[in-house]
Amino acid sequence: MSYLSILKKYWGYDAFRGIQSSIIESIGAGKDTLGLMPTGGGKSITFQVPALAQEGLCIVITPLIALMKDQVQNLRKRGIKAVAIYSGMSRQEILIALENCIFGDFKFLYISPERINTEIFLNKLRSMKISMITVDESHCISQWGYDFRPAYLKIADIRQHLPGVPVLALTATATPEVVDDIQQQLQFKEKNVFRMSFERKNLAYIVRNAENKTEEMLHILKRMTGSAIIYVRSRQRTKEITELLNKEGISADFYHAGLDDSVKDARQQKWQKDECRVMVSTNAFGMGIDKPDVRVVIHIDMPDSPEAYFQEAGRAGRDGEKAYAVLLYAKSDKTTLRKRIPDTFPEKDYIRKVYEHLQYYYQMAMGDGLGCVKEFSLEEFCRTFKHFPVQAHSALKILTQAGYIEYTDEQDNASRILFIVHRDDLYKIQGTGAEMETVIQVLLRTYTGLFTEYIYISEELIMQRTGFDRRQVYHILVTLSKRRIIDYIPRKKTPYVIYSRERQEIDRIVISKDVYEKRKERYEGRINAMIEYADSDYACRSRMLLRYFGEKNDCNCGQCDICIKRKRESSFSEKNIEDIGTEIVELLKENPLLPNEIVNAMSYDSELLAEVIEYLFNEELICLIDGKCSPQNK
């Protein structure tokens, strides 16, 4: 089948967008390829289509477990065989998934970078027919990137096992330095980069100086209509802002990584369906979200890099209609942002102390540990050894960069089951009782593939379909597991620590310049770039961001707060703003009017009138009532 016919058959589209076709042709021809596509550019199509056009299995390496699960589910809905492997799965689950990739005619294997260098994966890899390797979030392979993950450096190793298999690297954010480093680290045969412009012509970047950020946020949301995302830094803050918005009559909900999967899914669906207007979230919200009509993204707390800001702000206006990315900026933000540097890079002696305490925590003997996978509670660890969570978390991340451990963030693994008995033997089992029979029948009617691989299940759905309560469902599943009818792995939410090396003496812990000093220097550079962006009162916001990503643009965007200010100053020097503003206010005293009705009723240039109307709104001399401009009652 041709690429276009595959696109039409599985996705229903008649044509590719932007640079999708060029990337697909390149990787389809067996060339190592790097695709730079901003958020919402349709990255998944660029590897899913060429993989379906070829024989064999496409390995997709990505650190985003939620995205993995989502894409596997979406592919399966389209009748395409796909499976995922990531931290927290049992050895038996991994074995079954890998066996299916060898014998089950699967097309996609999604795998976290931490799993690709394991003995079990490398042994099974030799028996797989691989068509291509896709490296998503490929900026993670670069030590100079904002989200470097050491496990990505192992990707080049598996290329030795797969000579001639091309690599497609994809990322939404990369500076020129990182673009070169990605290709070098992935051992590209030759440089081969396809870029989409990062410019968003419909997105206006705004920085609002606001000492009272909640008041400014409310002001924006009450003046604007449409769906919105508000980003904050802490989980507690998501709840506080949501409660404030609901009290003000603005429907809102909150989202962060600590919520149950079912709660996150329900809130996301509610927001997607416009049953809730505003989603207040940490940076956990956004990956894989495809809501095109978000009209405004507001950052109450500043991100610590232009890469993170660009990605999050870029979730506004994907439908091509006018949208706004607003950063609320207070004088104290500069100090707060700079404080993140020592929090993210604590002193080396402190990092060594955290390593030593980790050994006490697990009672790990000297020389032991290599390959051990341990559940980890940061809260309990900090309480036991009197650490502050932020610095301890950062120290564990740096120990990961240095190669001593792998510290995974909190992962939410839904419950999953596998029938251990054969289907034919299931009906011969005696003494299960009516309740167990009911649960077995509901499982068989609700889920497919239960006899060949571990399948994610929802206890809530089983409760609905059986009429049993949560305690009954859990008890029945545990009993079936004890009787060796199923293998039931209950839902668990936990981070993991995986030992990359045996336990070392504390004075032998080496934290190199590449891992610490150079990365700290670049982190400071990103913090400074973010402060410069917020502080600037002369440079076009869009051009500043484009320049950061190495894209030249000679034209100002004409719609950011800086460009609007310049336009206003030049226009207002020609016309008397007070006179025009007074005329408009007097006109509105007679009858409230739509903005276009004001333009039609007056003899001035329409662009000038639009600027004066915006000025009147900003000065709160007029307001919107039922969608029409009216004089503000002072």
C-alpha cells in the first residue's frame, strides 16, 4: 500500500500536513532522519505510516509512559497490533510482550529507554524482524538539552545489533547545538534534518506584569471566551486556583501526576467536551492532549526554560484561530526562578550523602545492588533521613545522570490481568461459585487478548457491570489469582530506584563536570533566557523565542504585547487618543455596540479604532456586557 492509502485507511485523512510527507519518504528510503516538529505537528504519523508500509516491527523509544499507553490503545482501536514495555512491569509481563513481538505479527513495540539495555530485551531482540527505530523526545539524548536522560545514550548500542536499520529521531524543541548533538549521539550516517517553522502566526505571546496574579488571571478569563489551560508549579496550587475560579463562576478542574488514572481521564474528557472551561495543571498536563480550540494558556508560575514554555504555550490555538499565551510576571519571580538553580543542583557532598542514605534505606551491602529494582517513597526517605524533598529529588536525578542508579518519577500502573489457564480448561474448573463466575464472564466479555498477554483492566468498570462493590471485586480477583486461574497485578502508584551499578564507597562516587558543572551552567543559561524573555520591553516575543531555537525571522509578529505597544505609540502620536476614546465612550452611552459596529459607526481607520478599543478595555473605561462594548461604571 502507498503511504497515502495507509493514511486514509487507518486515520481517514486525504493528505499529509507540513513536513510529514518529507520525513516519511526519507525514513521509508532507509535514511537516518531527524524531524523537528512543534507540539501539535503530528509527529506520530511520521513513524506509524512508514512502519505500516513495511514488513517487521517498529521499535518506538519514549520516556512518556502515559503517552505510550495512549498510543498503544489508539493503534489497537484501529486494528493495529502494538505493545508497550516500561519500568514497573513484572518479568513475566515483559517476557510475554517480547514473545508476542517475535511470533505475534506485532507492528509496534513502545519501550522506555531504561529497558532497552536489559539482558532480557537484548536476547529477544535478536529474534525480531525490525523495520525501523523511532526515538521520540530525542532531545533527551543530548547532555546540552533541557531534559537530558542518560538512558538515551544506550540507544546507539542497540544499533550495533541492528545494522542497516534506520533511525527516525523526533522532537518538538531543540536548539541548534542540540540538533547536532542528537545526530551525533544516534550515530547518523549523514546529517539529515527536516524542520517545521516554530512560528505560530495565530498565537499572540503576552507578558503581563502583575503583582496580584490571581486578580490578573480572573480579569483575562472574564474578558475572554473559550477553553483555557492555566499552568502552575505545585500540586497544591492547582487545587487552590481551581477553587477560586469555581467561586468566581468560572468552571474549572485541576490535574496533576498524583491523581488516579481514572480521575485524570474523567477530568480530561470533561474538559475536552467543554463541560469544564479551564484546566488548572502542573506540567503533567498536555502530552498527547489534542484539543484544537484552546483560546488561552496562562502561566502563573514561570517555567525554567524557553523549551518548556514554548511547548506548554503552544497548546493554545491549534485550530489556527487567534489564541493567546500569557505569562504573568511579578518582581519576585526572578528571585524564585534563580533559587531553582541550587535546588536543582545541590552541592556534591550533599549528593553523596543522599547516595549513602539510600544504601541505609535499602540496607544494601557493599558490592551488592547491580540490577536490583526497588520501590521508592521520597516522602518516607526524606522523613527518615531529614532531607528536603526538592533537593533530595534533584540529588537522585544527578546520581541517575552519573550512572549509579535509575530513579524513575512516580508511575501510575493500572491493574492488569492474564488468564493462566487455557480457555478450554476454564470451563472445567469446579467450585468457583456464582460471584466468581460472574466476574470471569464480565472479564471475558469486556476485554480481548486475556489469554495471550497482560491486559489493563478497570475495577470500576467491573463494579458497574457486575453490581458488586469495590471490596467484593478486589477479593474475587485476588482469590482467582490465588487459585492460579488468573495472574492479577493490582494498580500501584510508585517511583522506582534501579541500581545501575553495585553499591560504591561514598568517597568513590564521581560526579563529573559533564554531569554537574556543564549541565548546571546550561541550566543557568535557560533560566536567564526565560528571565530575559519576561523582562524585555523592546523585542518582539515571537522573534525572541524563534531566535532561541535558531530560527531567523526578520519580521515582528505584530500581535505580542511589545508589538501592540509599538503600534499604539506610533498610531497615538498621529491621533488624539483621548478625543477618539471620548467619542467612543459617548457613542456607547447611547447604545452598547459590538466592536465591528463601533468601527462602522465612526470615520476613523479601522486598525486605529481597534487599537483605541483595546486601550479602552485595558484602561477599564469600557467593558463587555452580553458580548457588547459598554461604558464601565466607575
